[in-house]
Amino acid sequence: MVAEGRLATKVAIVTGAGGGIGGGAAVRFAAEGARVMLLDRAADSGEAAAAAATAAAAHGGAAVFRQTDVTVAADVEAAVRATVARWGRLDAMFNVAGGSGRRFGDGPVAECSEDGWAATINTNLTSVFLCCKYGVAAMLAGGGGAIVNLSSVLGLVGGDEHFATHAYAASKGGIVALTRAIASYYAPQRIRANVIAPGLIRTQMSIRAQRDPAIRADLPRLQPLTADFGTPQDVAEAALYLVSDAAAFVTGVVLPVDGGWTAR
């Protein structure tokens, strides 16, 4: 007899699904039986991720892509509404969408532009607020659920000169505070909320770091467990645990997936 998938019968949303971490999580969720709505602004990468998740689906799992800008309230509300209309409820949400603000002017606080600050906070923190706002409302209607928000080690510790993007750090620290507030307030309604704080993961977003000889040389100190970048699969496995019933007694935690970065 084939064992039932860990997310069999569950309905999930994954944002930023066109990227390495979001796409990897969508594939993993569908393989464990979840019906997954993949959200991303980019149609090409989002459709490709949905195709990969569909190919991996098992135990009744399924995957559908919906083009969505998670910084736009109407888009997020419509995506959550479409998910519930299609599958009847929302059980889990993994909020991955976000990015670097360097191109907008993020940097050390004395050099960070106001535009860089605003764009980075909007992309990384306001988007998570909107997804939680509409996601929690759907979970309340369904009797509970699990939210996992993607932060960063830079939301927990100060970065050195290689990682001096202070609006980014503030946005990721804000995700931690928002998530713990949600976990505390909505626990009686059986909604769990947790954070994953990755270190350097081998994705398109970390290309700058992957190509920087100084950062690569520093990996044994930064991430001593492997002295290398982590993989999207490392994060996907953590997300799978946190949205599954195996974590039914876990809420308000910040789980670093960082090869030992924050252990020092």
C-alpha cells in the first residue's frame, strides 16, 4: 500500500512560485498531495513551475498557476478567492515572494535612498502583510490553517560589508515581528504562523553572492555546516514540515535554514 502524502487533501498557496525557493516548495507540496495555487508576477517562470509541480504531483496533488502581483491588494484578494472557489478552502500559505532592493537604491542606512527604502519594504514586507491579511481571513472561514513566511538571516543578525542592505534587513526583521504577532493573536482560532530564515541559498537571487570571490571564500565562516550555498530543496523541506500536521503544535517559531550562520 502506498502511504498517504503528508499534505494529502490540503490546499496551499505558494507566492514567488516562479523562483527557486517558491518553485521548489510548490513541487514538494504537490508531491505530498497538496493542491497548490502558484502565484508569481512572471508568467513564463510561473507556468514552468506549475508544470514541474504538476509532473511531480502525487496522492491527489495538483498545481495551477495564477499571475499575481502580491504587492497589489486586489490581486492578492482575487488569488485567495480563486483558490477557495476552486478547491473549497485554504489550509496553508507559504509566502516566498520578495527580492533585493539594491537596484532601487538600498544600501547602508546613510546611503539608502528613500525610494530604495520604500520599494524594498513594499516588495518584501507589504506583500507579506497583504498575503497574510487575505490568507488568514480565508483560514478563519475554514477553521484554521498554517502560514509560513520567508524571512532571512539578515532579519536576525547584522550583515557585514558584503550584505549592507539595511532596508532589506528591516523588511526581513519586520516579517519576523508580523509573523509572531499573527501566531499569538490567532492561536485560539487554530491558525499557526511560522518563519523560515534562510542563509545563502543557490538561487537566481543570490547570483551576485555566488559570483563574488570574497563571499565564496567566506562561506566556511558564514555557513560552516557545508561551507557552501544551501539549496532550494533545503528550504522546501523546512516549509513542508511547518505547513504539515507534523508541526501541529508549532507556532511563532523562527527556523533558520542557514548552515550554521546564526548559531555563532
